[in-house]
Amino acid sequence: MEALSRSRFIRISPRKLRLVCELVIGKPVGQALSILEFTPKKGAKLVSKTLIAAIANARAFEEIRVAGKRLEQANQRLEQELAERKATEEKLRESEHRYRRIVDTASEGVWELNEEYVTTLVNQRMADMLGYEPEEMVGKSLGTFLFEDDLA
């Protein structure tokens, strides 16, 4: 992996700095740092600081790359989940449509009540049997449609 770091406005001649740089060019990072640590020249300290900054930059770029890859994978998983959810919702809509068609066209009466015995769904056939319109029945309790003798 390559990394970049620059030192600017340092007060040393290019010739003196080049002599130190030639000692470490092409060497592994650990070896270059060891050489610079034991080189008794002013430029060695400056090159060492720059090299340490380049190492820190490389680590930061690697962390950013890894985080970006994790985000990309999470994004792909979310896209897949979203596609699955849309497909499931479409299947549910189709199923509801089929159910509604069956209920509306059934020759038998269909009457659905919730846990408080309030009408939530009724087809035209059931409404005709009771002498109501389906819209009138929805939202009313079961007792509304029974004879008073049957309520007791």
C-alpha cells in the first residue's frame, strides 16, 4: 500500500535532506524508521516525522476503505430487503383483491365481526338477507341486527 505525506516550510537545504532520504528509499517502513532513529542528522528527524505522518494517513485511508465497504454491503442488504418487501406487499395486494372478489361474488352471506362483535365486513348477499346495504352495516354491533327476544 502506498501513502502520501508532505512536509512544507522546513528549514533545511534540499541537498542535506536528500542525503537522508537516500538512506531509506526503497526500504520497508520498520527498517526505514530504525535507520532514521539512529541517523545523527537534522534531516533524519524531519524525514521520520513525515514518514510517521504517511503511516497514519495510510491507516486512516484503510479504515475509510473498510468502512465504505461495510456501508456498501449494508446498502446492498437493505436494497434486497426492500425488494423482498415490495414483492411481499404486491402478493398481499393480489391476495386481498382475490379475497374481496370471492366475498363480493359469493352466493352465501359473508359477515365478519371483530372481538367486540362490531361488523367489519359484510357482502351484498348478507346485507340483502338482513334488508340493509353493506355500508349501513359496517361499524354497527351484532345486537343491532338481532331481535330483542334473541338478545336475552
